[in-house]
Amino acid sequence: MSQAPGTPAPALVAAAEAAHAAYARARATHGRAALAETVAQGADGTPTMRIDRIVEDAVLHALEPHAVNILSEESGWLDRGSEVTLVIDPLDGSANGAAGVPLTAFAGAIAVEGEFTQAYTSWLDTGRTWWAHRDVPTPYRTSGRTELTGAALSMLRPHTAKPGPAAAWWAAASRAARVRILSTSCLEAALVAEGATDAFADACSDTHRLVDLAAAVVMVTRAGGAVLDAFGRPICFDPDLTRRWSGVVAATPQLAWELVDVLSQAARSAQREG
């Protein structure tokens, strides 16, 4: 898989462009109820909406000329015998997309022999893109914030039915100056990379899959931040999409570790009391 220095891998660009076109077609030709209808069970164990299927099918078709393995949210692991794997979330924010909320993204990362090397994220509703390579300077810089108190924080929705995640969510939210719930992890990670927000986290609900975090591992780290798991598990390449993480994406390693401490301690305390 060849590419010019300082440019995204052609497979990443082809996948993102296919996702953008398919997303636009789906929105133009289907109503909200049809887009949100469950049509299959994804490889990650969660329901596949019609809008997911439309976008992923287009992306997989666009990747046929590229001799790379693929790990995708709905179809799972497609082994083509390559040392290069494209880890993709063709449509992050599916519920947003089906409902007409303009917060959706394509995200992909290249893994070479299991090591993430570059990432590409595209905001499907606007066409805005972010690209980063671990060995190439990037124009993105995080906010540099090192403390949770007073931070601008994005999080997944609070899982109030579970004592641990609910307590963790409120522990972090009570320290932040601003809290947003955008429901699109890949886009929220890109906003951390460019300094628009200070951190993004899953409050110990173990919702994140590798496709949600792979691009952030490259992009946010290269921009000066850090990507961790709230329970200390390494975020590494694995074709098993049933694995879960509680991702913490932050402007600095100091802020990331503080968030890990706040979230995990609150969750464990609540679980003991419950």
C-alpha cells in the first residue's frame, strides 16, 4: 500500500469518501424510521441499523481494490493475508445519523503488524477531515489542559441503571466546567486532538470497541494528548470486536490519568456499596 509522504493512505481516503457519499444517499432516499430499523446483528454484538449497513457496504466495496485486511464494526474481521489492517468505524453516531442530528463521523486507522501508524477521521455532515501519522508532524495541538477541575469534558451518556458507571459519570461531571454529550466518540476524540475540548470519556460503562478508539490512539497522542482505559487495560490491536474498553481521551497524560483515577475510584466505590 503506497502513499506520498505526508498524505493519508489511499485506502483511508477511499473508505472515507465512500462513507460520505453513502451517508448522503441514505439520508436522501430513506426516512428516519427506515434508517433506524435494525436489519442485522453486528460483529460487535450490537444491532445493525439500516443506515449502518448502507454505509458499511459502500465502504467495503470501495476497499476491494486495496489489498489490506479490514476490521469493521458490522462485518468484523476480514482477513486478506496482509500485514496491514484497516480498522474502521464506517458510521460513528448511527443514532444521530438516522435521526437527522448532524453529528456523525467516519474513522479509520492503519495498523501495520499490529501497530497503529496513521488515522483519518471525517465529519460526514460537513466534510471536515483530520489526518495524523505517528511519524509525521501534525498541525493539531490539544488544549494542553492538565487538570479536570474547570475542564471542558465530553462523555458518553450516563448509564444510570448501573451504580458504578452512574457514580463515575457524576464524579467527573461535577469537577468539569462544561459537559457535552455528542454521541459520536470518534468526532469527540478529534475535537480533543485539535484543542476544541479538553477530554472525552466513557464513564466506566465499557461501551467502546477498538473501532471507536483506534484513530484517537494515533491522532490524539500525536497532538500531545493521551488515550487510556479507565480500568488500565491496554488499547491495542485485536480483531475480536467483542472486547470492550472505557476509553479516556485527554489533552495531556496528566489529565488522562486524573480522569482514570476519578472514574475508576467512583465506580468501584459505588459497586462495593451496592
